[in-house]
Amino acid sequence: MAASIYPRVKRATDVLVAGAALTLASPLIGAVAIAVRCELGSPVLFRQQRPGLHGAPFELVKFRTMLLPDQVGTEEDAARMTRLGQMLRATSLDELPTLWNVLRGDMSLVGPRPLLMSYLPLYTEQQARRHDVRPGVTGLAQVSGRNALSWEERFVLDLDYVERLTPLLDLVILWRTVTAVFRRSGISAPGQATMSVFTGTITSRRQPEGLR
């Protein structure tokens, strides 16, 4: 399939699958929402600005998996994570509301995961190419080790996906996502509740304009 055609086909597929999934999963979404409300309180949804296609910001929505900092008196993820939150992350049920982002066009079913806005100036020119496509609910890095990978390993996989974007690759990633969810592997980085903070790639970090 021509490279110029597939992005349009991919977008149409995203709309059809996300719309159907939201409809079919609505009872489960409602049940998870009630569970989150009972254990974590309000708000039920986690909302945060993330970079999308070409780095343009959008509001990511997920189910909350952590207590608020003022509920536990700390910003540390490990102290804020609850048993329900761990279960939701392990089964990826916390990602169900993200299908709304796919339906809106903020994200795709498959693509590099949307990270933090604060990471944008830390990327090398090559790493920044991960934003040449829409971010995904799942991606090559997620089915190749998820949060157990180093940042550099994740970015290599993200760029590999961008360069090899094909229908077959997307199908393989979706299939491997199903098996990864059942295995519950790579949920957190070693010694972390989720993933360590990215501080830049030291050996190849781009210098600020004034220092070039």
C-alpha cells in the first residue's frame, strides 16, 4: 500500500475500531468509573496535556490510578499508587477512556506513546521524529518491553515504527498488545512505580540555540 494512502486508511480504521470499542465496552467503562470513584474519589479521569502529531498539544484522558498528592502528602508515584490502580495498569483498563482521544483524532490505535510536554526540548533531532505520526494507545515499544525498557531503547523502537509504518506492522503490534496485556509484563521500570523521568540523552542532547 502506498505510503501516501495508508495514513488515510489508518485514520478511518482508528475511527471505526475506537467507535465500536467505546460502544461495546461502555458497561465495563461504567464499572471501572464507579470503582475509581469509590476508591480514589473525584475526579475519576486523569487529564494531562501531551504532545500529539508534530508536537501539537492535546488533552489525554485516562482513568486515575493514583491518589492525589494532597491525599497522601507526597508527589511520589509509588506512595500514591493503589491496588486498584495497579490492577488497572496491569490490565490496561486505565486506557479505555483514551479511545476517545483516538476517535477525536488526537491519537491513533498504534503509534509512539504520548509522553510529557516538558520532554519536547530534551529530544535529539532523531528522537523528535517520533512526533511525525500520531501518538498511539499502544506501540512497538509497548509490546517490546514497555516501561522495563530504557529511554534510549524506547526511542529507537519509536523511530523504527515511524520509518516502517505499514498495515502489517500495525496488525502485528495490536496482536502482540493483546498477549502483552495477558502476560502483564513490563508494567513498571526497575525500582519505579511506572517509568523514570526522562532527562535527555547526554551524549547527543541538542544544545540550546544560544550555545551552538
